[in-house]
Amino acid sequence: MKIAISGLNATDNPAPGLGVAKSLKGNELVGFSYDVNEPANYLEIFNKKYLMPFPTLGIEELKNRLKDIEQKEGKIDLIIPCLDAELPLYIKYQDELDKMGVKTFLPTLESFELRNKNKLAKLSEELNLNYPKTYEISSIKEITDLLREEKLKFPFMVKGNYYKAYKATNLEEAIEHFYTISNEWGFPILLQEMVVGEEINLVGLGDGEGNLVGAVSIKKLTTTSLGKIWSGITIQNEKLLQTAKDFVKATKWKGPFELECMSDGEVVNMIEINPRFPAWVYFATEVGVNLPQMLVKLANGEKVEQNLNFENGKMYVRFTDEVVVDFKEFMNLMSKKEL
């Protein structure tokens, strides 16, 4: 089966693509990249790599690129998009892709928008979850107003609706983070109160009919400066697992997702729901729950047995590595948009 996977970055801010690819060894894998500098472009795990048009260019550019690739590559059976910024495009036009013979396994646009950061408070309330106070803003004045009215106190988090989150301990930092995120990702900007506790995450897969078909829960031990996991450990947390089941049932979620929560040992606070596999998805595969492979089977209409069983106390450690390739590969990818 020929499977295309995006999200090929593998730096200190890794994307999920490499972990998904490692989980799907044995299939013919094609890498979809948006930047020649993404490290996984130069790894042999992908049979071929292609530069893709940015999602903001729209569906026609995507369809034309796919047709061009299929003329050279042959039929692509399935695409697994792994980046938040490209998901709205793939979700909105998944029926058109299906007519081209390209399968996806994605939620509806309605379900996708329910877990947007600026709507998560309402969803959390419906799921009977704790959610920290969050304010949607688009100007510096709104920050100072919230502080003056004592609706928000330092420290708090400054977040983008898609990417990036920074801790602000004073007004100068808050303003700096506001501009950093808005210049890169636009508006709205979210200000969220800090919650204390340990960060616990769950990666799961919904079948689109309200059933959680697989999941693994972890606790982050160490993280990068951007909050990305560097080491972690598998945990059994019934509240977190039940939250995942409730989320999938309420939204009829179809496809992968990640719950990001904070827990003080008793209360679980919802922080984010990511609509795709996390970069640590290969951890789940290694402890016996291969969610990407389950997704492939579901996309093909095959029956998948629920798998929520994994060993407690298994540790995940991320590390840096190097690869040496000919500079011609970089130039070929730059000029021909394929490698």
C-alpha cells in the first residue's frame, strides 16, 4: 500500500510524520514536505519525498500537485496529514480527494472546530471537565484591560490558536509573546491562566462512530524549551482514559487525536486537544498499540479490535542523531521539488 505522510520536521520542535512512518514500516511510504530543510526529507524510511504547495494556496493547487505526483509515482492510496495548519484543507475537501481515489481518515469539519482552542471551554463544560480560564484577544490593550480588571494574573500562558505557547511572568514578556505568535500565526491570541501539576497526555484513535479504538497515556518527565516531550513514561489514568472515550463519543471523532492535560493527582485540567497524532506516537507503537496501522486498516474499511492495553512504567527517551547525504539531494529537492 502506498501511503503519503506529511510533517517531516525532526528538530527540537518535531512533527509527527517520522513517528507515523516508523509505525508503518513495510508499506511504501511517500513523504510530503513543505520545506527542503525538514530533516526527514533525507532519511531512507521514505521511498520518495515531494515538496507540497502550502495549504493556504487552496484545494486546486493540492489536487494539481497530487495529479502531478501520481503521474510519476503511481497511485497514492492514503494520505495521513500530520500538521494542524493543513488539516482544515484536507478535512474540508476529503470527499473530493476520495473521488480522486485518495483515501483519508479524518473528522468532520464540525467535529474539528469543536476542539479549537478558542472553543474548548464549551466542549470541556459539556464533557464535565475542568478548563482553565481562557481569553481570546487581538490587541495589547485587551491584555492590560484583563490585568487591570484582575480577570487574569501573572504568570499566565500566551497561545496561538494553532501553534506556540509561552509563559508570561510580566507585561513585557506578554507583549513580546503576543507579537511573536501573531506575526507568525495571526489571530486570535489566547491568554490562559496557569494550572499546576504534572503534564499527562493521551494519544488516541476514534472510528468515526463514537468508539475509541486505541489509546496510550503518558506523563511527561522532561521537555524542550517549547514544551515538547524529551522523556516520558506510560501511565494508567482512568480519568484521562474516560475523558478520551467521552470526547470520541460526543464528537463522533474520526481519526487520531491527542489530549494534553495537567493533573495535581486528583483534578485533571484539559489544556488542549490536538487533531492529529503527536510527535511521540511511535512510543505508543513500541508499547504495543500501533495507532497508525490501525488507522490504515480503518481507512480501508477493515475491522479493528479495540486495543487499550499497554504496559505501565515504560519509558520514552528522545535523542538527537545525524545523517550525512550528498548536497545534490538538497539541490534536487529544491529545484525539482522531489527526491
